[in-house]
Amino acid sequence: MILTLKQTATKKDIDIVCKKIKELGFTPHLSKGKEVTVVGAIGQNAILKKDIFGAMDVVAFIMPISKPYKLVSREFKKENTVIKVDDMEIGGSDVIIAAGPCSVETKELLLEIAKKIKISGAKMIRGGAFKPRTSPYAFQGLGEKGLKYLAEVKKMTGLPVITEAMNVNQVSLVARYSDIVQIGARNMQNFDLLKEAGKTKKPVLLKRGFSATIEEFLMSAEYIMAQGNYNVILCERGIRTFETATRFTLDLSAVPVIKKLSHLPVFVDPSHGVGVREYIPVMCRASVAAGADGLIVEVHLCPEQALSDGPQSLLPLQFDKMMDELKAVARAVGREI
Amino acid sequence: MILTLKQTATKKDIDIVCKKIKELGFTPHLSKGKEVTVVGAIGQNAILKKDIFGAMDVVAFIMPISKPYKLVSREFKKENTVIKVDDMEIGGSDVIIAAGPCSVETKELLLEIAKKIKISGAKMIRGGAFKPRTSPYAFQGLGEKGLKYLAEVKKMTGLPVITEAMNVNQVSLVARYSDIVQIGARNMQNFDLLKEAGKTKKPVLLKRGFSATIEEFLMSAEYIMAQGNYNVILCERGIRTFETATRFTLDLSAVPVIKKLSHLPVFVDPSHGVGVREYIPVMCRASVAAGADGLIVEVHLCPEQALSDGPQSLLPLQFDKMMDELKAVARAVGREI
Amino acid sequence: MILTLKQTATKKDIDIVCKKIKELGFTPHLSKGKEVTVVGAIGQNAILKKDIFGAMDVVAFIMPISKPYKLVSREFKKENTVIKVDDMEIGGSDVIIAAGPCSVETKELLLEIAKKIKISGAKMIRGGAFKPRTSPYAFQGLGEKGLKYLAEVKKMTGLPVITEAMNVNQVSLVARYSDIVQIGARNMQNFDLLKEAGKTKKPVLLKRGFSATIEEFLMSAEYIMAQGNYNVILCERGIRTFETATRFTLDLSAVPVIKKLSHLPVFVDPSHGVGVREYIPVMCRASVAAGADGLIVEVHLCPEQALSDGPQSLLPLQFDKMMDELKAVARAVGREI
Amino acid sequence: MILTLKQTATKKDIDIVCKKIKELGFTPHLSKGKEVTVVGAIGQNAILKKDIFGAMDVVAFIMPISKPYKLVSREFKKENTVIKVDDMEIGGSDVIIAAGPCSVETKELLLEIAKKIKISGAKMIRGGAFKPRTSPYAFQGLGEKGLKYLAEVKKMTGLPVITEAMNVNQVSLVARYSDIVQIGARNMQNFDLLKEAGKTKKPVLLKRGFSATIEEFLMSAEYIMAQGNYNVILCERGIRTFETATRFTLDLSAVPVIKKLSHLPVFVDPSHGVGVREYIPVMCRASVAAGADGLIVEVHLCPEQALSDGPQSLLPLQFDKMMDELKAVARAVGREI
């Protein structure tokens, strides 16, 4: 961490700053120029103490020289993390498509969707059993019954399951039925939930909060990894901006940015990001071209009957057509679906 | 809810829409013009079903005609909600100032701050025992020990306590020691936590998520009230924008907007909203002028020693000076501190 | 335009609203329900009068039923607009790549870049002669001399030229030397400049303001077309959000959204949108996959010598490698480069 | 400007950086630590060359140590700038209220509004003769005729006039009739217009672009001052965020932030910032409490007849009531209206 002091800094001020750096266990590194005085605080995680220096009136600017995260960083692990779920490799050369309804509704419906998406080339089934809904009066999900349906449909189709846990007490329950535990965007900074997810043995897919910076997103992944679970998938799902033509603004630059900063696999969820059915196939193509390791796509047999998120669900036929296009784009960027 | 159909809508399309409205238990109200066909869906909470109609290709626009929240609305309750905590009335003619350190650190420090802010006119002590921190390696709070210190300092000073619960299992614990249970901005859409907060008997202060719309904010309050806890305080604490001169952008318009839409008391937290010490007193004045029922302000004896949020803490002397200014502004808008 | 009246609306209120609709030359269309009264105002451009009704206390909501733009809309013209510049077709099956330095610096440098990008497959040369710079003390462009260099380099290489006009008095000057007149993002709502651009015979490339909604963007194109110039190219170049890892957030969803709403060709400028050299090739690929009709890319022989925008310029070798990848992606989505 | 080099920087890399710093006329200041190498580039306006270093792969971070603006800064001029217009002092102890219709419509209407607002205590009349409208089909203002009406109403009431110039050719025309030349938010980075405004002798009120950072806002003021016009008033008028309950989000923190960074007077325009009539008086109070030197408020005799911006205009009676409240708030913060 580098501290630039105000031009008015006296020798006494500088001494106080240096003394505080030492007190905290770091090495001060003073560079006094004619016009500006710079003090480096050298040592691991010095940046975590930045508030202490930010509170000093004499400090004008603080610049980190190291990232605040460690385990998620490329510096910590050069090669891409590849996560194995059954025979499937996430983060390898294949682009993994997960599809399914927003909410699990009935077993029959789920099974029928699963069969169809599998034929089209999807590798995973998604569906919510616990649903974070803006309104307390809206359908809140089937709960454990939904989890059971997912597990049964997996038995029948072989498709691994991804589904969400919403609170600390649900993580182990979800992990029992699901292959991947999802943490939703609204819980990206629910730190106790992240810690709990870090204690499970199952891979975790962490969605980016819709107003989280990429750095905050990586810090939340660090919470999970710090508990010993290194199988984390990061998922961009749209950020909140002033634009209202789409539900959120899908930040596809996040894909190359995260892949530069981190070794973890990156998914994209265009269904939530865009929120309008007809734009989803195009944005799925763009996501694959942007380097995504996987996609999560909502598919429903009859979107206007869906208990949630109908407007952004594809019909199986639309999904099937899109998959053909995605395969071509994947090949063009040297990957397979 | 009013549905505007596309110009291409056929008689059959219209019939399907009307049939679906009836199926869901609402009354369709058809208004067919030369250029546009409008169908009203009349009935309680019709808007909750908007996704079903949004998924229909024939529907061009959907307009709510009622709010998606009920218990929090001014329509439900005309007069302002006044919440009593000991002798203090929140939402009445007094503007309530809560102050204290970001985190509870030691009992001695907490007590000294409490005594000083009380002399300056603060009516409540704040301080975090469970701390939501971006980094897993940062100080996470003293936990129950911190709660005990808060309760002891209350005994010694008479100042009611407000402190945060971060997960579903902490709510009853926090409620045991604290007068008001705070739900933090990052948990504003942690719906299970909201439900749990709705089951406690203690008043709840709900902070606005930093990218939540006012409508989403009110929906989260509705979650708490729907469980039977009607003592909810809403707290604006800054939203995330592109501006970096301040930590967040304090959205003071939210105060009159919420007071128009809801009967609940509204607080403002300029310390987190602005995040820079020297701008906080001015923004506290502006908050009172904007009609806030209370403020939460961070005060620390020695900000550069604070274990968190040093740069935005006021010194007791700064706080004392500010309180004099606030009293004048409060009187100018017909209130008291 | 559909007006929903407040529940408290009296018969007299309704009469006043209907009378005003007639006064303005529209037909009122009343639909009085038990719980809600809706009044349609039917007629061309009724939405332009929405402020008049918005100012009435009895009006609760206003919903447009037609778009505020006309000439730019798909309804006005079903088939895609294809703009011919020399032999090149913009908006046809080819994806057009324009490349070149941020600013025109010397003729030699410009020529050398032009030759290199042409070999790699670029179809147009870009370069600023008039430069909108945040600081009055920064390099402001070569002015007319820069325009002359561009025209000379066109003669030598055959590459059509695109360059920016910054004020009403520069439009005809720029049009004399350039094949396409660019209106920059900061001038997207410089309405007098738009009108002037509408009077030239040359095609206009209009960049999206970095906080403009897509609707506002289309309205600005409407300004140009309303003056009789129908050859408008729209260019997404990143919007301003809270994320700081990239210079702006490239809103690739804007491509399919605009192509749905309008018949005009859509370009993307990933160099300005992302602003970090190493992410640009990936985002160019994603832009093509998202359906862009063209790209604008900054290329410089020696980015650290560039007088502006060095950090986001590609080297010719990087550009060449990228073009190969782009050709594959273009083919995968049924287009050619 | 301080450059932090990547850990991989070799001696040769460092030499190249230092050489380039010298070439540009600055002094390099090397500080080589065990873990990090920092190079200062010392000299005036070094920060303007940051792109050159940003384009070098070896540079990891760049930190400015001086502001990119000079004439607008507090460092350049310690005491507040006070601008005299007739007998009125802007930036002094009085808070100046400018009021009037959005657009000038008829002389009679303008005069009647002027008389009423003067009685209530307004010190200036505002009204647009040239109107920046999103739609080319909307009322574009009366042009020079509107300017004449403004000047005549000034003669009759004594109220100084503020009105907008939209392009480079209008500045001298507007300056002939108006006491203060306004540059609108959409033109904040219309740099040629800023230069032109810098050449007039009249004071300029510069509105903040709705997605401009405070630093960019100050840089635009620097453009005006760099031409020799030191009488610049800065006006906060709301920034664009995701919130839709108000038209924009009024960023009141901008007031103390700007007053800290600059000596120039700061106005607030709550009418455009909030855009909803009933919230405007409250936000005017908050603006005064936040330290604004003046307000611009839209007042119209009959908002539903207004040719533009009806929903955000106050009636004279509402304005009069508000002025009483504002006077009390002004006194509470040590000022007068």
C-alpha cells in the first residue's frame, strides 16, 4: 500500500505515519520528494488496514499495490481451475450449458424439460426449489420437495443438478440433493452464507450481485475459498444501470476481466441479465464469444404458465435452435459444446 | 394491472388474455379502440401475476395500477407510524440521533463514546458486534461479547441500543441484547433474514440496499411486516453510482418519496452514504432538512485507531459542534432534536 | 398514450382530462371501471404532450402506446437500411471493420497504420482531427490539417474515412474531406449539431452518449433523419456504470435491442467501451457475435507515443491476429468480414 | 503522478520509464523497494501525460498527485469567488433564488410570473428561449424573440436574467440579452461551446452533465476559465442512476465536495433533479442546508398549460410558501435569502 501525504505534511506527521506502519507489523518505505512525500507500507495484507491511514488527515491518497484477495487470484494459481462434476469438466475446453425452469414446479414438467434440453446438448439441469422473490406474497418455491424432484430427474436423465441455497441452514440440505450449490446475486455479500458454502464439499456457483464491482465479487469468492472449498464458479448475471430496455445490463467485459485476475471458471446467465426472451439467444452467442466457460439459461415448456420469470424463458424449440448456433460460435473461438 | 396489446392482436388473442385473467381469479376489463386494445385485470395483487402476461407475445406493455406492497403503504395506514423505544418516540416530532463507533471494540471505549454523545444530545448508541466485511481477513466483530458490552453501556447511560443481525440464527440473540435490530444494506434482500426479523418483537431498522430501488426497499419492509412486526424503520444509506468523490451517493430525495408512499419512519445514515468525514456534518444538516426522522452517525474517539470505517467517523468534538447546527435546522423545519 | 387517473378522480376531473385531449387534437377514449379509470389519448405523437397531463394532479400514471420516434423505427421501414460508401455496404451481410489511431498525428504515421490495417482486412480508416478532450490543456487535434491527411491517405490506400465533427460550424468542413461524419458520445444530445448533421449529404455515425438510454439514442438519430439525412449508423461505445475495472461498461445487449426497434445499422466501439488493450480483442469477438454490423477499433504503431488514448490502442500485430479470430466468429453467425 | 511498476519490471524497463519522464520535461523520482518499484514523475501537469505511461505494459497503477484542473481549484484561489450581477452577489452570504418558467412562452405570462416570484423573494428570472428537447418534434423555444421578452421583463421588474445558449453561434446573442449565460447539462462536454462561453464577458452558469463525475464537471469549468472568464457558477442538477421514483438523483453531496475542491459558487436545480412537483420544496430546503449558494426553481402559473416540463413546475402559491421555509433554513445555517 502506498500513502501519498499532503503537501502540508510536517516531519512530525511523517514520523507518526511511519510509526503506525511499524506498529501494524509492516515496513515503512519513505520517499520524500521536493513536492510530494510518499510512504510505502510493505507487508502482506497491508491494504486491509487502509482505513486506519484513510482516517489520518495528513494522508491525501492511498494506492493498493497488491490485490485484497489471494486464493482466487491468478498470482496464487497460474493455470485455470477445472472442476469435475460426474464426467463433466467445468473450466476446461468444453463450454457447459445448464438449462431448466426458473422454479421447480412439478416433477413431470421438470422431467420433460430435462429430456428436451439434454437432446439439444445441455449438460446440466437448473431449477429453483428455494426462490428469492421480491414480494412476500409471490410463490416462494417448493422447498425440499423441489430438491427431491431435481435429484430424481437427475437419476432419470443423468444430468447433474444446480440449485440455490438461500440461508445458512439450507446449505447442507441443498448440498445433499444437488451437484452444485448456487448462491444468488442478492446473497453475494451474505457473508455468513458464503462461509457456510465454503464448508460444504460441493462446488459452489456464486452469482455476481447486481451492483457488485468485480473486485467485490472476487472478495466474496475468497470468503468461500478461505473456508477450504476451492471449487468455485463465478457467474455474471447483469448489473444494474440506468438502461430500462433490458432488465439488467449484461456486463460481458467481466468475463475477460475475471479470467485475467482469477483462475476460476466464469459462467454467464443471459436470462436474468437481459430478461427479455427474444434477446437471449443473441446474448448467449456473445457470451460464448466473450470466453464464458458456461451458460445458465431458463427454458420452460410454456412460459406463460411458469410460476416465475416467464418473460425470460425460452421454449425448447428456441433453445434447440440456439444450441446449434452456439456450437458454431464455440468452435470459432476454439471450444466445444 | 393494465395490459396493452400489440396492434396485431386478433380476437382470439384477446380471448386468450381475458380467459387467463379469469382463471387467475381477476376480472378482465376490455377496452378495444381503433388503434389500441387495452385489457384491465382487476383484483387484489393482480400485479404479482404480471410475469404470466409478460410472457405472452401479444402483450406490448404492462402497467401496474396498484402498488405491489400493502402493509407499508400510506393507503393502508394514513397517519405516520410512531415507534416507542423506552421513552423515545421514533417517527414523532423529535429527530432522533443515534451515534457510536462502527464496531464495538472495548467496553471502556464504547462507554466513553456513549457518555460523550449523550451530552451532545444523541438519543441512541450504535455499534456493530457482527460486522459484514468485504474481506474474509478483516475484523469480523466481537460477536456476543460485543452485544453484552452494548447492553451494559445501555444500563450505565440509559441510551437504547441499535445493532445488526447478519443471519437468521442471530436475530433472536441480537433481539435479546438490543432495543432495535438492524438489517444491513447487503442483506436487504436476504429474504429469510427479513422473515426472521418479522418474527421478533423488537423494532427493526432496515437499511436500503445500495442498488435497491425505493419500491424494492418497501417490498423488503413488507416482508418484515407480513410476519406481524409492524415496527419497521427505513434507513437511506447511499446508493451506488458512477461518482467516486464520495463512497456512495446519498439519495436524499428518497426521504420525501418514502414519506409520501409509506407511513413508516425514515432515517438517514450519512456516514456510510458519504464516507468522507469532512462532508458528513453538512449532509446530516441536509438530511434533517429533507425530513429525516432520525440519523445514524459514526463517532469514534480516535478514528485512526478504529478497527473499521475510520475515515468516516467523527470525533466527539466534531459531533458536538454538528449537533448544535442540527438543532437549528430541525427547528427551522418545525422539529426538535 | 394511456392515462390512468387516481382513484379519487371525480366526474369533473375526468371531463377536464377529456376536454384537454380534444383541445390538443386527439381523441379521448374513456374506460371507467369500478376501481380504476383509464383514458386513452388517441392520435399521432400524442406522447409528445405527456408533460401536460403529467402536470395534472388527477393523473396517476402515463403509459405510451407508441414510440416517440418515427423515422428510425422498424415500423416505419421493415427492411434493414444498407448504406453505400464507395463499394462498401454498411448494414449488409459484411461486418465492416474501421480502424486507425485515436488522433491523426502525422501523415506518415497515418499512412503506415492505414496500410497495415488494410492488409489485415479493415475496410475503413478512422482518426480524429478535432478531438473532444476532458482537459483544455490536452492535445486538441490537428484540425483541418488532420482532415487533409485523412483524405490523402484515402487516395493512397482506397480506404474510406470516418472522422468527427464537434460543432455546428465543422460539419460541412468535415463532410468535405470525410466519407462518414462522426458525432461523438459527448455530443449525442447536442441537438443543433444533430440538425446540422442532418443537412449534410454524407452518412453520419452517431455514438451513444455514455449515459443515454437506447430510447434517447434513437431520438437523437431521429433528429438527423428529420432533416432528411437517412444514412445514419448507430454506435454503442459503452455506458457509465459503477464498475471501474473497465473504462465504461460495453452494453452489448444494445445491439439486438436496437436492431429490433430500428432498421439502422449498428456498430460497436470496444476500444472506448472497455479502454484496456488486452480485453479489446475478446470484446470485438463478442460484438460480432452479438450482431454488430461493424466495429471501430483503435490501432497505433506505438501506443505509448500516441498523443491520446494510448492504453486502449492495439498494435498492428495484435489487430492482425484479432481479425483472423473475428472472421471465424463472423462466419459462425452467418456473416463475412 | 506516481507510477507503480509491475513486480516483473527489469532494470531496463525502469530505465525506459525514467527516460520517457525526462523526455516529457518532468523529473523522475525512483523508489525501488524489495517488493515494489515506484517512480514519481514530478512537474506541472504531468498527469495530462498519463495515457503515455498507461500504454506501457510495465506500469501497473498510475496515481495522480495533483488535480488535473488548476484555475477552478481552491489551491489556486483560497477565498470564495463572489460574482456581482447588478446589486446581487452570487457566492456571498445570501442564497440567491432564481425562478421562472421552463420555456419563455409569452411576454405577458413571463411578466406575471416575474412579478409574483419577486414578491416571494426571488432575485433572478429564468426561462428558456433556446430549448434542448429530446424530440425533434417538440417545442424548441421562441429563439431571439424569447430573449427579447426576458430583457423586457428585466426592465420592468429589475430581476436579472439567466437563460441558455445551445451552440457556439448563440453565445454572443444570449450574452447581449441575458445577465448570465447558461450552459445546459447535455452540453457540459461540448468543449467548443465551453470555449466560446469563456470568451464572453458575462458570468456563465454551467450545469453538471447527468453522468459527469465531479472531476469532469470541474474540468469543464476549467475550459471556460482557461479562456479568461473567471465568473463561473457550477450547478448540480441530478445525476442518472437506476432509481426511477425521481427523474434523476439529486447528488447533494456534490455541494460540499465542490466547495472543498473549488472556490466557485455552487447552485442546485431541484426541479430538474427530482422532476416531481411535490418533492421539490423539500429538496430545495435540503439544498440550502447542504450549503448551496443559490437555487434554480421552475415556477409556472398553470403547469398543465406549460409547453415543457409541466410536471416539475411549482405554482406561485407553492413557491411563496416554500420561500418562507427556505428563509428559516438559510438562517439556521448562517445565511440569508
